[in-house]
Amino acid sequence: MLIEFVNIAILALLAVTALAAIRLHDLFAVAMMFGIYSLLASVMFVVLDAIDVAFTEAAVGVGISTVLMLGTIGLVGRHEQKPAHRPLLPILVVTITGAALVYGTLDMPLFMDPAAPAQQHVAPYYLNESPEQIGIPNVVTSILASYRGYDTLGELAVIFTAGIGVLGILGLRRRKRPGHEGTSE
Amino acid sequence: MSFGGLYNYWIVILLMMTGFYVVIASGNLVKKIIGLNLFQASVFILYISVGKVAGGSAPVLQDGFEPYSNPLPHVLILTAIVVGVATTALGLALVVRIREAYDSVEEDEIHDQDESL
Amino acid sequence: MNDNPVLRIVAKIIIPMILIFGLYVQFHGDFGPGGGFQAGVIFATGFILYGLVFGTDALRSAIPAPILRIVIAGGLLLYVGVGVATLLMGSDFLAYNVLGSTPSGGQHLGIFLVELGVGVTVSAVMITVFLGFAGRNDP
């Protein structure tokens, strides 16, 4: 019961933060709202028992993502143009999509249901066999690195590729040539 | 389960739609990427919600703490978060280059410049 | 930001703690919450804080760009290398049991090396990305 109340309180705060991010037109404030949103999401993950995820979200969402957004805003300017017309079409699209998704949830198992299909498939196998097969207490690590090692290899390759992409687009350092300052780009 | 048991998913859908709205209604490329990130974070919350078991504890094995919540969504989302920030960085890098090429990050202005060529 | 003494002194105290905490998260991931992804990001935030407070040039002289590029590739190669090693030792790709004298010992060694590869690549990519954005401001 306590968990449900904490849950609802955090979800309400998340909704308020997200709606504030829509209304604001100062990008600096929007980036700060995103930082707050990530911090609230990581609190949510602690409540929902995902401590490893909370760890990552706190370091990535609040730290690195926000720093990158601020760095970009510093380069491109912090003020968004106000839209010229009323955003009726987007509101319509969003409402229809949301209604369809809510209709889809009606068939989903109830929140926290121990008999839900998601808890019956491979999760019991991992939880029961991990102590003998892998021998480390943190099941998240044993799935990440051992059972689903191929997956993690793929994810690491994506991060590697994204890093190479940013390196190619922005470059680590542009060499300053004397007498050619104005001609770069 | 006094709240119908599905309220969690509904609020997550509200959060998703806020992110979606920012992506399609805003003309500013930086704000679009922030909207994508909002959407992404709410998908993370949805996944972790699916893995939660009533009365469960975090999946670090220790005698006397049964049952455990489902560790599989945790693994998927853990890697997705870090991949998400890497792809966000790539998107923001493209925005910076667009700004250098067009001197604007507003969709309409970029479109007008392309038309007038 | 460079001439604010409070910021400089606090950063000098905090940065070593962040780095040591990153290492703790990296090597304690088997037993508690933690692992390569988290540790890589936390380790990178230490360097990013250094870059924010002391300037990107100081960060560049602390970690030269060629070393960063080698480290980015090195982490991924370490991961793949563990897989190739298990192949050469007569097992399947990334089946760690053959790495040690006991299956459990093999798993421990395999997970340790793989997580190390993840952490190294993630932290180097994050620092590279930060330098890419922050270095754009420099004239």
C-alpha cells in the first residue's frame, strides 16, 4: 500500500514536470526540467526494485544527458520561437494515440501481479539457476554479462558506433592554422 | 489494488504522449530531441513497472528476501539507457552541425532556406 | 568559471572521490548494484567535471585524444577478445565456463573482463562526446 502511494506521488510529479517542459519556451529551463524528470524517474526505479537501473539513470539522465543538452544550447542559442499557429493537429494526434494505448492496456495483467506472463517465462529460470551456474549474487549482472552476453556486445557496439559518429561529426579538435581562422568551415 | 491496478500504465502513457507532443508540435530541433528523451524515459518506466512483483525485493540474491522482482527488464533498460544517451549525443551533434550550416535550428527557417535555393 | 576558488577547491576534493567510487561500482558489480555501464558513466563524469571547472584544454592535456580513441576501441576489442578466447579454448562464443579451472571461476573471470571492456568503452565514449561539444565553443 505504501509503495502505491509513493508511486502515485512520483508519477504525479513526473507528469507535472513533463507538462512544464511543454509550456516553457526557454530551452535552458526545458533542459533543467528534463534533468528533474530523470531524477524523479530514477527515484521511481528505486521504488520499483530496479536499483541498477536507478543508478544508471541518475548518472546518465541527470548528469551526462543534461550536460550535453546544455552544451548544445550554449552553441545554438537558448530561445525557441513561439509557434505561429494553434497546435490543434498535434493535440488531436496525441489524443488519439494515447486513447489507443490506454485501450491496449485494458488487456494487460495488473500492475505488480506475480502471476503475470512476464514473471513466468525466463525470469524464474534466471533467478533459480544463477547461483549454481554463475555463482554471483547480483542476478542483473549475471544476465547482462553471461546469459545475454551477445545482447550486451551488440549494445556496446552501438555505443562505440555512436561515439565514432560524434567524433566524425564534431571532431575532437580542429587544428588552428595561423592566418586561416576565418576560412574554416 | 485499490486503484484498478492499471493506473501506473495510464500515467506512463500520459508521460509518453507529452514527449510525443513535444516531438511533433515543436519546431525547435533541440526541443524535439528533449521530447524524444522524455518519451524514452517513460518507456523505461513502463518496462520497469512490468517487472515489479508485489512484495518483491531487488534481484540481488540473499537468503530471506524472496520473492525477487523480475531482473530481465532491468537488464534491457540498463543497456537501453546508455545506448539512449549515446544516440542522443549523435542527434545533438547533428543539430550543432545544422546550426553551423543554416544558422538556425528552427524547422520552418531551415525549410524556407532549402526552398529558396 | 576558471577564477572561482570555491569551485576549483571543491572540484579538486570531489573528483578523486568520484573516480574511486566509479572503480568501486565497476569491481563490486557482481555483489551489489553496479557494473560496467554505470561505472563507465560515473568514471566519465569525474573527467567531465574536471573539464567543466578547469576548461577543456586542461582535460585534453590530461587525456590526449589519440589515447581516448585507442581506449574506445580497446574496450570493445577486450569484449570480443574474451569471446574469441572461449572459442579458441574449445567452447562456444562467450561461454565463460572454460576460462577457469572450475565453471564458477570461469564465469567470474569472464564477467569481470567483459564488464571491464564495457566500462572502459562507455567512459571513453562519454568523455569524447563531451569534448566534441565543449570544444566547439573554443575559438
